[in-house]
Amino acid sequence: MRSFIVLSIFITSLLAIEVTNGKTAILPVDKSTIYVETRGYKAPIFHTNKNKSFTIIAVPYRQKNSLEVIVKTPTKELKKALHVKQGNYQKEVLQVEHSKVSPPKSVQKRIKNEYDEAMKIYSSFTPKRYWDKPFVFPLKTKITSAYGNARIFNNTLKSYHSGTDFRAPIGTPVYASNDGVIVLAKKRYYAGGSIVIDHGEGIYSTYYHLSKILFPVGTKVKRSQKIGLSGNTGRVTGPHLHFGIMLQGTPVDPINFIENINKIIK
Ligand SMILES: [Zn+2]
């Protein structure tokens, strides 16, 4: 009987949740939950010291209408469609080097390989949680471009901004957002000098356009550890740090992610 009551409360609370494209959503779950799944990806479960349990899910930027979440408990598998509200994102018009909008044939294979390599990383799931303290920002400077801005490059290419840009003259130290393992550390065509940190359970932080990368792939890093120096490499209009969070294989608003996840781990 008790479990029936708990499930009823759970269903009611999920129904009440409206989620926004590009953001993360915190969902309360029963503490007996074995796993939570969305879009075929596993979502981490957090048990707070107040005897409550939550999960955090990513709502893709291009998600429309609804998003299905599966919650598996020892007695039931619940499927729920969450209503997806469209976020109020701004438009940006940018001018970059022509070759970064219409890349020459000679680099197209490189671009595809870099994309495939990154997607393979982001869609993988390390069961271990590498961290136990709140996430921090990689820099504490002004934000010069927010996540989710609809972007038009050189009046042709339409895209959206998949991270948050921080003001950073070339050579500004960049710090790890939390403990984890470096899983990518190289120069890439669009992202320039790039670092990706695996924090476990499908959570990755990304740092782009760097002028210097301090550690190779496989290095364990601590929260707030200096991992590189900012720069202006890759597709940029000027020096800055592009900081991103990948959750369940999709880029989400990093500021919103940090605010949300820090709420449930305290
Ligand atoms: Zn950016």
C-alpha cells in the first residue's frame, strides 16, 4: 500500500513539471529507483541527506512538444511525457573567416572525424561518479555570449550556440569545473584547442578555443585545477573561452546545469 502511495505522489509531481528546450530538469524520484532513462540515455540518481532522491535530465535544444522519461523501480516501469516549453533565446549575427563557414574539401574529412570522435565520447556512459562537490565556473569573467543564441554566420550558416562564452584575453588560466578525467585534449578545426572532461554518468564539461592544453588524455583532474590557457583558436570572432556541458549526449545550458545540479547535491 505504501509503495502505491509513493508512486501516486511521484506521478503527480512529474505531471506538474514543465521543461524547457536546451535546459536541464530536476525530477524527484522514489528512493528505490533503479534507473532513469531518457532518449535511450541513462540519467544519474542523487540521494540527498534529507532522504530525498532526484535525477537530472537534459532537454535537447531542438526538442519540441514533449520528452519521454522512463523511471524503473523494483515494482514498476513508469513512462512519462514531459511537456517541453520553447525557451526564449536571442539571435546573433556573426562574421568569421570564410573557411570556417564553407570549409575547403581538404579539411572535410578532418571535421567529420572530429565530430564522430566527440559524439562517441558524449554518448558513452562511465558508471563512476568522479566528483562529490558542487560544480564551479571555469572563469569568473563577464559572459559575452549565452547558450542557445540562434546564430547566423556570415549571413549563411544557421546554427545555435551550444555553450557559454566567457571574456578571456589570450593566456587567461582556465579551471576544471569539477573532478574528472580528461578524455579529449587536442586542436580541432572548429573548436580549436579543446579539452573535454568526463565527470562520470554521462556528464562532460568542454573548454574550447584554448591557446594551451596542460594535460594529455587520461589525466585525472581536480575541481578548480588549472587545465589550460584561453585563446582564439578555431571558429572565433576574437579571444574567449567557450565552456560547455554535455549531458546525455546533448549540449545543455552550462549555467542552468550548474545551478540545478548544485541544488540537489547539497
Ligand atoms: Zn561559444
